[in-house]
Amino acid sequence: MDETTQAARNNNRQNRKRPADKTERVAQRMARKAAARNTGPAIGGNDADTDSALAGSPIVVPARLKRRHYGLLLSLVFVIVLPLFLTVGYLYVFAEDQYASNTGFTVRTEETSSASDLVGGLSNFMGGGGGTSNTDVLYEFMQSQEIVERVNARIDLAEHYSQTWPGDPVFSIWPDASVEDLLWYWRRMVRISYDKNSGLVDMQVRARDPQTAQLIARAIVEESEQMINALNEAARRDTTANAARDLDEALTRLRASREALAEYRARTQIVDPMADIQARMGVLTNLQQQLAQALVDLDLLLPSVTSDSDPRLRQAQRRIEVIRDRITDERRNFATQDVTVFDTDYPHLIAQFESLRVDQEFAEGTYRAALTALDSARSNAARQSLYLATYIRPTLASRADYPQRLVLSGLTAMFLVLIWSIMALIYYSIRDRG
């Protein structure tokens, strides 16, 4: 054994005494294997042969499959291959064909202006928030237990969808399914798409044969129409009843206002205080005209009067004084004198009369509006303001498009690969940290 081999062994002993991290231990192990393979040719040779042998020998040994690699391959089989094989086998062997019937409809509101809108919009008839809100109600109704019970009464859903039970348990329902089970299965077989912006509803119904799918779709459309008609009937009843009640209240208010005005006239013994005031104002106007004429006569008399004791002058002055006193008395009586048997002066009399007149005019206007609203409600009740507009009639399928075997197989493979990849990454991350 030459000096080179002895030196390599000494280095190996020193390295075994001071092991470093995992990477260094692997490198040392590889170096020892390389030195062991090169030991044979080095015996009996010279230094040049030893150096050439070391230079030509590989440093890294070929990779081999280890136990963790076999475990990874086994997990690949159990996580991806086997579930995918079972899924594809079930879809193409056990899964029964399904036929789809498509339809589309929306709730329309009659676009007419009622007379109530013209007189002030006392009521918003027949529809409330418009077609969109009614379509929301219809959308919820189509996914409710009530429509399942109605359609099931016409078509035995449990019997139809349990024909392939238990041969196809994934896409079938058990024969003794309850109403709640049918509702759960209904949401799988009846797919509803609702666009709130346009108010359009697209529906797809799946069944074992195309005739039954079309029959179920027609039944849903008919039940939806009945629900819309029920909304119409309830709206008509409520609108007519509300309009009649408003009319009764308006009529009662009008009668009360007219009775109050009649009682006022009987109490004051004045039919129209404004006419009486105009008569009194006519007296004042006449007195003012007489005063003006008397002043003119006095001015004409003054140049011809020679003494202050002239009877004509005193008579003219007396006439002027009397007219002025009468005007003053009339104005005072107009504001303070009681003109009725109940000691009511003219300002309070006019205030009461104006208040009663305002109440009567408002009551008359309300009565006319309520009467117009009742006529409009009765006119709207005679026609259908909400109706179901079907823009796509239930179709009859010519081939089975469901279940989508290729799509389901591809999705299954994709998700299985993702799951296996995540599991492998988690395993190696834990192993590297250990």
C-alpha cells in the first residue's frame, strides 16, 4: 500500500471524527467510495498511474430509487390514477343519460298611466317596484318547496328520478325520498339563471327522457303563471279596497266641512260675509263721496260769504262734520261692533269663514281625486297588469348532453393532480426541515 492510499485513509479517519452537516457527510461518503474503487489499481503501480486513475473516476454515483420514491409513486397511484379510473369508469359505465329542456321568460308590467297619477299620484297601482321586484319574487318561488309540491302533484318526480336507483346512485334519488329530499334534488336537476339588470330568467330542466324534461319545464312555466296571476288578483283586491276606503274617508271629510259651513251660516245669519262687507264698504264709499261734494260746496261758498255767522256757511260746515263723524263711526263699527247675536265682530267672522272655506275646498279636491282613483282601480282590475312573457318555449332535446362525461373526467383529473402535488410539496417541505 503506497503513501497516497495511506494518506487518503488518514483523511477519512479525520473526517469521520469531525462530521459536519448532512451535505458534508454525503460528500465524505462519496469520496470514500471513490477511494475504495481506486485502491485496487493503485497497488503495485506508480504515482502517475494512481493520479490518472483518480482523475478518470466519477465523483457522483448514479442515482437509485429509494423507499421514499416508491412511496411517492404509490401515492400517485392511490391519489390520482385509482380515483380517476373509478370516476371515468362510473361515468361511462353506470351513469345514465340525462336530457335537458331549456326555457326562458320574464315578468312584464303593463306600461300605462293611471288617472291617479294625473291627479297627484295618490297610489302606485299594480306592481309596486316594477317588473324587477316581481321577477325576484318569481325567482325565489321557483326554488321553493311549494313549486316542488305542485309539480310533484302533476308529475311523480320521485318515481321518475328513482328509475335508475341504485344502479346510478350519484345522479338518482332514492324511491322513498321526502319533500325535503326532493327539494334538494330539485336544485340539482333544475338550473335557474337570473339576470337582475334585464329581468330575464333562463331555466334548464334535466330528466331521464326528453319528453319528461319538456313536461316538467312546461309545468314550471304554468305554475309560475298561476303565481303571477295570484299576485295580480291580490294587487287588484288591495288596490280597489284601498281606493274605496280613501273615497269613504274623503266623502266623510267633505260632509263634515259642508256641515260646518252650514252651521256657521245658521249661527251668524250671514250667508256670505264677503258680500256683507262689500255692502258696508259701499256705505263708506258713498259717505266719502258725499264728504268730497260737501267740501267742494264749501269752497264755492266761501268767496260769497261776508260774515262767519252766515247761515249758509254754518250749514255747510255742519254737514261736513256730520259726514266725517258718520265715516268714523262706520269704520269703528266695522272693526269692533258686534254684528251677530253671538257677539262676533267682522275680523273674527271673516277668519272663521275663510277657514271653513279652505277646509271645504280641500275636502272637495280630495273627494274628486279619490273618486278618480277608484275609477282607475276598477279599470285596472278589469285587465291583467302583470303577466309572464315566455320568450323561449320549453325545448325538446334530441340527444343526451348530461352528464358531461369528458368535462367531469377532465375536472376530476385536474383536481386530483393538484391535490397530489400539494401533498407531495408538503411532504418534502417537512422532510427538508427535519
